[in-house]
Amino acid sequence: MLDWAEYTKFFLALLVIVNPIGAVPVFVSMTAQNSAEERKRIARVASISVAIVLIVAALGGEPLLTFFGITIASFKVGGAILILLLAISMMHATPTGEKQTPEEAREAVDKESIAVVPLAIPLLSGPGAISTTIIYATERSSLGHVGSIIVCCLLASLATWVALRAATPVSQWLGKTGVNIAIRLMGLLLAAVAVEIFASGLLVLLPGLR
């Protein structure tokens, strides 16, 4: 297993990428016509869906990479670039196509249930979150390590549920400016994580850099 500092770093990185605070305004706008009970159900289903997606990524990521002949180092470099692009977008407080395209946003308005698509996928557990989970899950092959990764995924989904349940008061309290400030700060932290992942993958692909 890794030391607890590494698992803490993974949890914080995952929480930043899932970005439940950033999803609050979207959740409020999408559920404006729903009753309080319906909003509770949507928040519950969305958070459960996030947990399922991340756990599947943690358990099935490495076999999938092996099947396609992709090395962990190559995936780290590619995933780090994706995470860095997401971080840059967050620092500008602008939505990305990696999270949700304008077409998906318009289509979501017409859907009876938005909990799974587009809230859970791709708004909360998009390619960035999936890539990060796979990268950290492949660091060790022990059951204890995989179990710790799954616990972090469950904690991130729990935080998502709490944020969505409190979406309306949080949105009113923070306002658009407060949400944007929080997103920019999280983007800065995420950029640092992306650089670390990129460097670790690059050192394996180019050992002469050591």
C-alpha cells in the first residue's frame, strides 16, 4: 500500500475533479421545476452513479489498459494532459466539453431523469475523474491498496451527495462569484497534481531524465 499522504492526495484530487461545488449551479438550474422530494432522489441517484463509475474504473482500468496494450506510464502522461487541460479550464472558471457539451446541456432539459446523464456522467464522473482513478489504482496491486482507492471513491461520492442535497442554500450563499473563486482555487491544486502525474509517467518512458 501507499502511505496515507498519497491516499489523501488522491481523495483531494478526485474531489477537485468531480467538483461537486461547481455542479451546484447546474443542479439547481436543471431541477428548478422538480419538487423537493424529486431533487433528493436525483441527488441520491447521481451520487450513487458516481460511486459506481469510479469503482468500476478502479477495478477494471488496468485489465482494460492491458487488453489494448497501453502501458501505465503512457496512460499517466495522457491522463495528466487531460487533467491539466481541465485544471486550466477551471482556473478560467469556464465549462469544458470534457465535462458537458452545450448540446448535452440542452438535451438534459428535456429528459425526465437527469441524475445519471448528464449529472453523474459526464458532469461529475467524466474522463478526468476516471483517468485519475485508474492512474492511482494501478500504483499497487494489493487488495489493501484497491480497497483504499474504493474508500476514497465512496467518500468523493458522499461529498457529492452532500453538496447536491445542499445545492439551493449553497448556491444562494456563495453566489456565482463565490462558486467561481472556489473553482479557480481547486483548479490550481489540480494543476499541481497533473504535473506530478505527468512527471512520474515521463520518468518511466524516458529513464534518461533521472
